Amino acid sequence: MVDSLLRARGLNKQFRSGNEPVQVFRDLSLRLDEGDSLALTGRSGSGKSTLLNILCGLEKPDAGLVEVLGETFDSRKPEVPAKNEARWGNLRRQRIGVVFQEANLMPALSLLDNVRFRARLAGQSEEECQDWLERLGIGELADRFPDQVSGGQRQRAALAMVFAMKPALILADEPTGSLDRQTAEAVIGQLFELQARHGCGLILATHDPELAARCGRHLDLGHLSET
Amino acid sequence: MTLLAALFSHYRRHPLQLLALATMIVLATMLWTGVYHLTSQARASLDQSESAVAERQQVTREDGTRMTVADFVELRRAGLCVMPWLEVSSPEGGRLVGVDPLAAGCFEQPASEEAPWQGELDGRPFVDISEAAELVREQAGQLSLLISDAGSIGGLPAGYRLAPFRVGPDTGELGDSFLLNLDALGVLVLLITALLVRSVYLLGMAQRRDSFALLHRFGVPQSRVNRLLVVEILLLALVCIVPGIWLGRWLATGLGSGFGQALEGLFDQSLYAGQGGNWLVPLATMLAVVLVACLADFLRPLARRLVGGNRRSGGSVLLMLVAGLALSVWVMDLLWLFVAVAMVFVAAGILAPGLIAWLADRRAESDRDLQARWRHRELSVLARRLALPLVALQFAMAMVLAVQALVTTFEGTFDRWLAQRLEADFYIEVPETGDLAPALDWLAAQPELAASGLWHRVIRGRATLPGGEDRTGTNVDVFALGPVGPLVTDWQLFESTPQPWQGLQQGEGVMVNEQLARRHGVRVGQNLTVVLGGQSIEFPVLAVYPDYGRPAGEILVNASMLPPDFTIGFQSLSVSPGNLSIDTVTDELRRIWQVEELTVRDNRAIKELASAIFDQTFLLTRAMTTLTLILAAIALLMMGWVFFSTRAWYFRLLVVWGLSRRQASAQLIRLSVALTGAIALLALPLGIWLTWVLVHRINPIAFGWSLPMAVYPEFWLELGVLSLLIGLCIALLMSRQLKSPTVAPVNANALAGGDR
């Protein structure tokens, strides 16, 4: 039996826009097993980023339960906020890699230092950091700073950071949204290849139907149906 | 929607930014107008006093004896236009000056200029000379003969010479120097306010860069955008400067009366003119400052063309710093000294942020801990991006350090000096008709006074030091006393021969005040020739004593050394009665002198009054500098907060990577505290140097006396704590942003926060 990396049940989230409450999603449930990949799609504002933030503890749901990598977070069982934050912090530091559309790197550190910084936080060896950059094809740019390389190269460095921490789960929020198609293809190809090779779970938020189709499963937040 | 409306929409979206800019302009205007207004009032007051005490020429006898009516007759017979000036005590108290209106006819005054003998001067009314002559029969009076045409020196009969004649103390050089100091403070405040306004304005501009780029893509010419920006800032400046000026005048007027009293205490003369300054100068100045500060980028191409270069090199800035420091040591002219101060400040301001960034980068290179490396790189970015408010804070801190040190030193020195000068409990004026000898005998015969009290007589008058460029000599004050006892023997002396007080008591020499020693290069041990009465006497100099605030030179001499023909300007007794009651003393003196009333001053009350007046001055000075510091701190706080917002994503990234918010906040605190701490450290040497310039360079050159140079490490500590508090405030404000889950990474580059 395959272990479940992540299970979410009955997630509710709403925002206020002025005085009006806006329901982002209600009673949302999902599951992700080891080696699985899940695409989150939906129009802008459908809650893709919010869901990713909830799944890595950056935001709290109004209601619902999240079980991730052996830790359970249940809104019905309120805990001391600091304790919850510490548990989420440990998970993000060591086991959950998060990739955003851009600005994943510290601008004041070189690409290599960014990767080493992330690996150090995760408690991983820094020795492989240069290798990860090599594997992603930007080894010769290791000493450059983020503003000295292209957007595609920055996203490759972001992937190197994520893989250098040896994550069990990767959450990627439009990771190629700001890249041209060709670069996006190359970056996403590397993401899937490494995810498959290392057997970690992947949840990918995207607008791109073709990209979504490459994932094992697909959750459309616009219609809340899973295929 | 018009282009102006589109441009202004930024402030509609960010009203707090507009409020910050408006507040900064209002506060900056208030601060500078306050200083300007106070300076104008002081200037107007000094001008008023100067015109009243304008120097004239008098004729004196070469043998030093008093002028008489016979002299007047002889000079008139010689065809010289001289006017008698007879100064006597009024029976109602105060002084009367008798002048001859007929003789005054040859002193033709322009209609616009009031002659000094019209109206009232320093509480002395002018009367016809016949009235004054009546009083001379009853008491001693001094006749002076003023001459209308200084060019007629060739026609002076033998035995006469020209001498300067003043109806008040010499405030010219002192006043100018004082005003120069106030002007310098004003310029420094103006520089700081310009930096603050510019820093807040540039912040808004950085955030509007995308809008400008969009307009450019829409085909709107850059020149049109620039013109609209000028209109925008002009309107904002006009709206904000007017209340700023009003607030500044209110501030200055509120503090002005105390300031006026303090000036009077300093210069021994009423100097406060009340309402001074106008609206136009602050309005025009602040308008220019705001426009230049905000639109300096438009002027940059012009400046480049003028200086013929694109970049200032670190070497030339360093050279400017060294040249400024060297100038400050060697120049003997106030104007050049202020130029040197400006050079050092400009160079320090340019170098400070660069130095912090350079040091942070060097630390980052050597850091093995990646978190520390990241933090040092962030520090470098912040130092460069927040350069303007940082420099403003550095200047304000340096100014506060220097002024605090100066004021505290002055406070301590002044208290000691006041205690010296007012050592006796009471001061009894000797009436014009009073014979001092029986009074002295009576005082000397009182056993209670001998056992527990102290007393001495004081004679004040004038003497002349021969020589000088015009060979008329230099007038100095004479402070003669006797017997020389404990009322003076614990005075602080700058330098002296062994047992100087014993020497003074035995009439072996004189002491001179610091002003006389500095201006005439008088040294202890040398012989000083003094014309006292009609005699030229050579005295060895026994000591140099501090005499803060007095414009003139003074010699301290044993009263027994004064020749019989010495003209006594004023006589008094300083008495600490001990077990004897002061009433017993005054009753007996009234009996001896056969007068109904005596003028008795309670020195303790005077000391309290003088201390209160000076305390108010010190408070005012501290208030103005502290206000500048608070303004600079607020500017850095605002800038730091807004700029940190552009970096918020990168701190949030730490949270994404698994650090707790508390840990991320701790990084933020370390960073902001390191930044403000570093600028406080750089302000420290600048402040100490400025203290040295004020105490050891400006004061002696301008005033003729120096204060002891003291440093106050507790101020450094206070300033250090303040800088840490500013850093903590920035970090706390910023930490609030870390709590928000809605910080979007897409904003980071758009806000130009992606620097490294």
C-alpha cells in the first residue's frame, strides 16, 4: 500500500472584499500519495495559491483538516499558535519545497549561496549544491547574482534549491508563469524528471491545460472536480 | 482622465505617502523657519543696538586728566566742532546724559538716522547740559567732548588726541560672530531638512517608476511628465510651506522671550527686538529647497555639464574630507572655518553610507555562515538605498552630540564662573557722595565680620593699553579690589605665577582676563604697560583668569595700586556678613554716608535669575537640536518602513523556508539595528570633531574666550540607545508585514526592492 503524503478534508476558506464575504472554496478534500503529481487549475482568484499556502501552513483554513507527512492540523482542535507554527516551520524547512512564479531567490546572495543557504536550513549537505546547479544546466552561473541571470535561469536555480533540500513534497505555484514557452518547457521538464526520479509528491498550480495534463491528477478549483 | 490626474492617482492609492511628504515639508519648514526667525530677531536686535551705540570720536587730553569746560572753550576757539557730553547719576536713580543742543547742530544727521542723544538709550534719558551741570555741583560727573569730524585730527591743539567714544559696550564683533553661529546652525538645519524632504520624495518616485514607464510607452513625452511633476511639487510645497512657516514663527515667538533674556544676559545689553524676520524669505528659501531637493535629478545633467564629469570619485571626496579637516585646524578666520565645516560634513555625508555598504560587503565575503552573509549583504543594500535619510540622521546626531557637549560644558563652566563672580552674599553700591574710608574702617573693625564674614571693596573704571594701529591705545575695563581675600582667591586661573593672589594682595602685579590675553597675546610673567588715570605704569602679569561672556578685555588689580587721578566709574562693596546681619551693615553705612537709601543687591537672587535665564537658553538650544534629531529619526523610520516593505518578500521567504516568524523578525531586528547603530557610530567622530571646532576654534575666534573641551560618554550612550530604538521601531513596523499572508512576490521587483 502506498503511503499518503497529504490528505486534506473539509477545507473552507473565505475572504472579505470590503464588507462582502467571498467564498474561495468550501468543503474541499484532496489526497496525494508518494510519487503522485496533482495539478490545481482554475481561473484567477479561484484559490489555487490560497490552497497551496494552506497546504504548507502559510495560511490557515477557516475550517478543515490537513494531514501532511505524518503531522495533523485540525481546525477543530486549536493548538497553541506558536506550537503549530513550529510544526509547520519544521515541515517547510526540511520536507516541503515551495516554488513561486518568481522571486524565489535572495537577491543579495549568489545562485550557489542561495542553494547552499536552502540546503543548510533543511539540514542537508552543501556539497551537492553545485551538482544540482550543474544538473539543471546552470553550473557555470553559480557565482552570479539573481539579477545577473535570466528568468529561466532563476527558476532553474529555484528548482535546484528545492531539490537540494531533498523534499518529500513539492508545492509549485505557477512556476513557469513568467517564462517564455520554450524556457517554460525546459524548466517544467526538469521539474517532472527530478520529481519522478526522487519519488516526491508534487502539487502544481497552473493556468496551462497542457501542463496540467502532464500531472497524474487534476483538480479544477473553478468547478471543484477532480479528474 | 487628464495626465495630471493619472499621475496624481498614485497618491490617491497611497495617501499615507502623500501625507508623509506633506508632513516632512511642513516640519522641515517649521524647523528652519524657527531657526531663521530667531536669527532674524537677534540680528534686528543687534542692529538696533549697534546703531544706538555706534562708535564716535571724542577728544581727550594726552596727559589723561579729565576734560573740563576750559578744554571745551579752547577746542571751540580752535574752530573744532565739539559737543559736550556730561554723564551723571540721576537723583531718581539711573544715569542722565546732558548734551548741548546748539553744539549738536554741527553733528548733521541724515533725516532717516536718529542721533544717539535723542530719545532714550539703555534706560538713560538725555537732558539739556544745564540740567546735568546742576547735578554735577552735587556729585561727580564725567565730561566728554564729542567731535563731529574725525578728519580734523590735524587741527587738534597740542596736548589733545582723538579717542573712540562709545555709549555702550562693544558688541560689534561679538554680535557678528554670534549671528554667524546662528546662521551656521540654520544652514545645517536647512541641509538636514533638504535631505529629509528629498529622501521621502524619492521614495514615492521609485514607486511611480512603473507609471512613468507606462506613460512613456503611451507616447507621452518625458518633458511633459517632468513639467507636470514640477507643477505637482510646486503646488504641494506652497500648500505645506505656509503652515510650516506659521508653525515656525509660533515656535520661535514662544521661545523668543526667554531667548531674548538670555541674549541680554550674555551681552549685558537689551538685544531683543521682538518681531524680526518676514514671511517672504522663509517662503522663498523653503520653496527653493523643496524644489531643488525633489527635482535635483532634472538638474543633474546641467551639473554634469558644468563640472564636466559623470561621477564623483571616492578619492576626491576623501581629499575634500582631509582638506576640510586641515583647514579647520589652521584657519584663523570664521568664514573659512565654516567653509571647512561644510567640506567635512559634505564629504562625511557622501562617504558614510558607502563606507557602511563596503564594510558590510567585506564582512559578507568572509562570513562562513550563510545567514550572516545574507544579512550583511542586505545591510549593504539598505545602506545604499537609505543613504539620504541615513546621512540626515548622521548629521542630526553629530549636531546633537556637539551641541549637547557644548551646552553641558557651558552650563558647568557658567555655574562655576557665576559662583566666582557672585561669591559675596550682598553687593552694596557706594553712593557718588559717599566717602569710602570711614566705611572701610568700620568694616575692618567689626569682630563678627572678621570672624565669620568676608568683604572687599570693588572699583570699576577704564584704563588704556598704549599702542595699537591707530596709536590711540586700547580701552580695557579695570576691576580693582581690596583686600584680596577668600572671596576671590579660589577663582579658577588658566595660568599663573606661583602664589598669584599673594602677589596681587601685595601689589606686585595684575591679572588679566582671557579675552585680553588672547587678543593682545599677553602671557603670564611678561610686563604689561597700562595707562591708569594720567600715569603709565608697568605691571607684571601674575595670572590669566576666565571671564566668559564679557566682550572687553579686563585687568584685575589691587585697589591700593590705583593712582589718585584714576577716574572711578563705579564703586561698591561685596559683603558676606556672616554672623552679622546685613541690616546692621547697611544701617551703619547709611549713617556713615548720611544717605537715606542704599542700593543693595542680593547676589543669591541674581545668581538664581541668571541661572534661570541661561537654563532657558540651554533648554532652547537642546530643544531645537532634539527636534532636528526627532525629524531625522522620523524620516528614517518612514523610509525604512517603506523600503523594508519592498524587501518584505525576502524576509517572508525565510518563513516559507521554514524559519518561524519570530526568527525572521529577529533577523530583521539585527539588520535594522545594525544599520542605525552603524550610522550612530559614524556620527560619533563627526560629533566629537564638531564639538572641538565649536569649543576650540569658533568660540575663541568669535568670542575671544574658550570653553574647556569635554566629552560626555553618557551622551554617546544615550544616542546609541536612541539609534537602537529607531532600528527597533523600523523592525517592529516591518514585522507586522511578515504576519500578513498576502505579501505578493510580484511586487518586489516592481518596487525596485530586488537590489543586492
